[in-house]
Amino acid sequence: GQNIDQPTEMTATEGAIVQINCTYQTSGFNGLFWYQQHAGEAPTFLSYNVLDGLEEKGRFSSFLSRSKGYSYLLLKELQMKDSASYLCAVMDSNYQLIWGAGTKLIIKP
Amino acid sequence: NAGVTQTPKFRVLKTGQSMTLLCAQDMNHEYMYWYRQDPGMGLRLIHYSVGEGTTAKGEVPDGYNVSRLKKQNFLLGLESAAPSQTSVYFCASRGGSTDTGELFFGEGSRLTVL
């Protein structure tokens, strides 16, 4: 079967760096997405990786290793507004998205 | 600049009642999706559509029906609501079959079935 694993919850301090990991086993691979979802709101797109390596976008970076079935989202200079759930999703060979359950990130002052 | 719009945003139903959720997108997207999101679980696909007049079952289709009569609209129906259908429902859209671009989500519809 297809599976996406990510930690349920993480806590970090304002101003620090946090890395959220995602491992996946899917039928084929057409890219990996990270979405941010604030409580009570819709998910919003953060990043897309289809090739191995690091993609940087401001304070957020996303890394992919296809051979290891592994990705991480790196958040730098954490702000209180970064408190949210972070969803990892993989697009399989049928171009369908398989979603992880999400990682709730709690930022403490 | 509406994007994806869902109506209604909140609804309370009694067991056995029926209702329809409407999703409208103004981005000329081919693909549209209905997901449900429950605490501690990832987004689960209910039904999806790859174009006007087409629909397909997702991961959890039982108890739901859909229609895509117009390209911009995707309707999700509950014929006989059950408490297990209490959830937050999200509609989403994206460009096309090999378009690996992002999904655009509606704001969500919170449904409670008593």
C-alpha cells in the first residue's frame, strides 16, 4: 500500500530552526509537496520537489531524496505565525496526491 | 480573485437528511477534488473529476455522490447523512492530468451530523 509518515507534533522556540521529516512509500513518484495549514483554515502551498536536492524559498527550504523516499521541510528564524500543521503529500504514478496526516508545529516564545 | 469557493461554510444536519455542497472555481482548472479532513488523519479523497462531465471514486466514496455538469462547478451530495460524515470538507482544483502544479483549496465546509 501507499504510505506517508511524518511526526504528529513538534515544538520549537521562536527564532530557532526546525526540521520536519517525511518518509513515503508510493506507487510511482511525480513529485512531493509541502502545504501549511493554520487551524481552521485551508491548506496553502509551500513547496514542490521532483528532483533530488534542496529547494530554498525565503525562510523555508525543502529537501528531497528519491532513493531514500525521504523529504524534509526546514523552517528558519521561526516566528509565532509559523505555528500550524505542515502536510506532506506525494503525487503517485496516476498523478493522484497521497497525503500524510500532518505535523502540528507549536512555536513557543 | 475568488479562486475556489465553497458553500455553505457551516451546516448542521440530522441523521438521514440530505444536502449538497457546492464548489466553484474560476481558474479554468480541469481537475477538481473533494476531500474530508478528520482529526489525526490526513486529507482523504472522496471523489474527483478530471473534466466536465466526468467523475471518479476516491479513497472514501461511500455515502457520497458528485456531479460535474459545468467545468467550473463540482457538487458533493449526501443523500442520507450519518454521524460518521461529521467532518470538514475541502474542495480543491488544479490544472490538468500532467500538471504537477499546486492544488488550490477552498476555505472548507464544516458539517455536523447529529
